[in-house]
Amino acid sequence: SQTIHQWPATLVQPVGSPLSLECTVEGTSNPNLYWYRQAAGRGLQLLFYSVGIGQISSEVPQNLSASRPQDRQFILSSKKLLLSDSGFYLCAWSVRELPNGAFFGQGTRLTVV
Amino acid sequence: AQSVAQPEDQVNVAEGNPLTVKCTYSVSGNPYLFWYVQYPNRGLQFLLKYITGDNLVKGSYGFEAEFNKSQTSFHLKKPSALVSDSALYFCAVRRGSSNTGKLIFGQGTTLQVKP
């Protein structure tokens, strides 16, 4: 069966520090991968999605970047965090060829102080 | 562009009563529609989906949703609410013709079921 792992679960970082959140998927190949941010426990904003290794689409201009160095690995990064980067970050995957929804990781609560 | 609207920030129902959480969408072509539930500080859990076929879709935990193409709606329903149904619910849409599977979410509706 497929599983998605996202870590860490919580993170407190000072303003100006770098960020690296990692997400890996097991039990599937060639997934679509996504990073979402949820602010204040409400709507989900799509930040990045990827349809393959090295292929990243950015949905909104921001202080963050994403990379996909391996088929089932998706990394969210920042060189210098801002206070406004605080939020709940969710990684997700979906099967590319099928009309399915996405399956989510447990999320990372990032607090920038 | 794709979009999803959930017009109610919160829905309050008494336990045992039927519940409805509303969702309308906008997408070019045939839509793929989804409902997810989120408990505090957790990821989203898939409830149900509409791809094609019968407009009434049944999902997990007794939930169902009705696809209405003319009204571009996909409301979530349950005949008898439980206190444990209290959570944040998200509607999402994906453009059917796209294989990128980009999923766009509504702003979420908090469901509060009172005993």
C-alpha cells in the first residue's frame, strides 16, 4: 500500500533562518506531488506541484522554493524565513494517470519567531 | 481558471439531524470533485469523489454528496449527524482533462455537531 511521510511534525525557526521540509511517498511510482499551505486553520493554498523529477510548477510568488530530486521525494525550502511563512504545510500525492484526488501527509506546523 | 466556493464558514447541527455542507465550483471541461475532512493539526482525509456516472456519490463514514451540473454544485450530506463528525471539511475540484491532477480547494467549512 502507498504511504506518505512528512517531517518534522512541528518546527520553530527564527526569522532569517533557512528551511527544509521533506516529504517522501512509498508504494507508488511517478506520482504527482504537491505542497500546500494552510494559514490559520482554514483554506489550503497550493504552493507547488510536480509531475516528475526536476519539474516544479509554482502557483504563487513567495519566499519558498521546491525541489524534486527523486521520483518520490519532494522538498520545500527557503533561504531566509519570514514571519509570514508561518503556517501548516501539507504534502500530498496523487496518481497521475487516474482521476483520483490527492492523499495527504500529516502536515508540518511551522512557526517563525 | 478553476475555483471552489464554500459559502459557509461554519455549519451547526444537532446530533441526529441531517447535515449539508455546501460547495460550488468553476472549472472548464468536466470536473472531478472531492470532499476531504480535517481534524485539528492533522492532514486531510479523503471522504468521497465524483468522477462520472451516478450524481449521488457515497463515501466514508456515512457521508454522501450530490453532483448537480446545472448548478455547478457538489454538496456534502449525511442523514444523521454524529458529534464525532465535528471537523473542518474541504471541497476540491480538479480539471478532468488535465493529467497534472492539480487539486484546488475551497476555504473550508467547520462543522459543529452538538449533542
